[in-house]
Amino acid sequence: MKNLAATLIVFYACAAAQPQPTAVAIRNARIVTVSGSPIAKGTIVIRNGLIEAVGDSIQAPSDALVIDGEGLTVYPGLVDALSTWGMPGTAANGRGGRGAVTPAPAAPPSRGPEDRPATTSWIKAADEIQATDRRIEAARNAGFTTAVVFPTRGIFGGQGSIINLADAKSEGMVLVPSAGQYITLGRATSGYPNALMGSIAYIRQIYLDAEHYRLVKEAYDKNPRGMKRPEYDRALEGVLESKRILLPANREVEIDRMLHFAAELKQPAILYGMREGYRAAEVLKKSSIPVLVSLKWPAKTADSNPDEVDTYRTLEDREKAPTSPRVLRQAGVKFAFYSDGIDQTRELQRAVKKAIDSGLSREDAVRALTLSPAEIYSVADRLGSLEKGKIANLVVTRGEIFEDRTHVEMVFVDGVKHIPAPEPAGRGGAPTENPGAEK
């Protein structure tokens, strides 16, 4: 028994002394870099959370854990360009168009813009992220490694943050704490504003106040002696801190209205929604404003009145909305996809596949969920494509991505490998167990 114990001690000591792999190399795989031509059979090496090398003649380092990529395809990790994954108590539809009711904290009825109704512009998604949100795991299992998440309550919902969908504490997930201000045009739950024109007037007033606030602060900072100190206004501070604004635009008339509104506000803008993007491609092209296309295609709801006759316009939108990505791409409009509340793995795949079936190339569909959102949010220097020096966010599939039969073999987030849990038999839902992560 003593000999056995001694042998075991020596065995475990030797095992502990063995050098642990500090890098991972996937070789003999098809590599879709997105920023360049696909590599038919190549190697990608990741180390310390970054891509160390990628190409068709790369040798795996001697200290790397080597993964045989025969029959596999490596893509950049997918990016959701407007999401609520990880945000507490959200199931937002991300639309925010005319007539949408936006929830607001209980408060006395607002009398006017001076009360700052439905405004939480100072809130950052990064400060509210819940890493335990099961939607994060479900999205990662589908190949998503990054999301631009936003607080979506109120008219000025708050500042979005770019996060990696890691299996870690919320602080370690944040890539960019402030990516833009989420704005809706819905009615406040009580008081002012309670109509579309009231919401637009309120937003306009906020930006007028913010500009005045900025000028007064600058004057005070330059020469404070003899000048009354300006009062701190967290709502206006949040507005001024925002790098860009996100404005809702689904219908053609809304797209045109929001293009003019963004120009009036003199703010870098992104339009989101685009249900009728196929009608407005040319005007969008002239504006050079990027857009986010919802993957929640219009469809007749299960609880709709079976006796109600749909208008021709409604039927046309259901048929043509999935062609919007193709039309926008042909017009040269910069666009990216966003999930718009779709959390089920297979539903996301089918939504993208519907755009492909409506004429969008697979290459452009992949780009709309990788490099394009990275470019729109000015983080293409670290995300969105498989290039040396970028963050090691990868999805490895068996089969073409977005196909029903394709299986996500593994996902790397910040260089950490995740093995997706098997889906429940017979349906494409969220996973039922946490597969964990491997270094």
C-alpha cells in the first residue's frame, strides 16, 4: 500500500510538472476571415486571448494544443448589433417605433421637458450586466461571441455597451462601456410626452439643453472667477457622453423622418428597425448613415383575429421585408443585423437563412453579423474578422453557418473555449445545462 501511495504521488507530481499549453492551434480547417478571401485549408493560432497567426502555411507552435480542423469551418464570432442579452428584466422588441409604449419608473406625471420624463441617459449597460442571464449562454451556443447591449426603458434609454459573451464576471465581459445612446419614440406611460410629435419635440429640447449646458461648462472651466458654478445635470451629462445615437425607423416615412432628424440634431446616428428598408435604399445611400436590420421579420401573429383582412401593404411587407438586406447591400448601404428579441438558436439561424433565401449572399450575411457591426461601432480594429492581433472570438462549425443541419462544434470567447450543450431533442431551444469553459 505504501508503494502504491508513493507511486501515485510521483505520478501526480510528474503530471503537475508537465508544461500546460499556452496556445491553441486549429489546423487543416476552412477559415472564413471575412476581411479577405476564405482559406480553403489553413491554421489559426490563438494565444492569451488574441489571434497570434492565421494563414494557409502557418505551423502550429510546439507549446500549442492542436485541434484537428478537418471538415470544420472557422468563422469570426458573431456580433449582435443591438441586444438586451444580460440586461436585467428586459424582453425588449428593439423596435420603438410610433405607437410603442415605453415603460418608465413610477413617478409623478410629467408636466413638460423640464421634468426630464422617461430619461435615464446616464445609465450604462456595462453597470447593469448580469453574467448569469441564460440568454448569454444560448446566444454563445449559436455562435455569438459579442453583443452591443442597451438599456431600453424610456425615451432616452441609456448608453449601450459592447460586451463579450464570456462565462465570467460582468466586469470582465466589457469591451467598450459607452457605445451610443438608445432612443425610442414611444409614448411615456403618463404625462408628457404622449404623442409622436411630443416625443420628437422633447428629444429636440434635450439636445438644445445639452448644447447650452456644454457651452456654460466650457465657459466656467475657462474662467470660473466671478461666474456662478453650473449645476450638475446627470441627464445632460449622459447625453453629451454618448458617442452616437440610435433612432428607430421601420416604415419608409419613419426612415426619411429620422434621417432629417439626425441631421438636425447634428449627431452621429444609426437607424434601427428597417422593416421597409427595401423601399428606402436610395435615400439611405445618399445619407451615408449606417442601419441595423431587425431579424424579426413581420409575420401574422398566432393571437391575431382570423377574420381580420390584412391590407395589401401589410402583406407586401411580410413578403418583402426579408429582401431589405439584399436591396441595401446592392445600394451600398452599410448595415448589420440584430436579434430584436429572438433568443432561440434555431430561430436566429432561420431568420438569417430567410434573408439568404431572399437574395442576400451567404458572405454578406456573415459580414452583417461580424465585420459590419464592428465597423459601425468603430471597433473593427479588434473585432469582426480573423486577423492577427484581434481578439480571439471564433465560432467553429461543421457545415455552412446558418444551415439547419450545421452544428456549432466550439466557440472561443477571448480565447477561452466553450463547448455548446446539446439542444433538447426535437426542437431548437436554449440549452438545458451549462457546458462550462475550457482554457
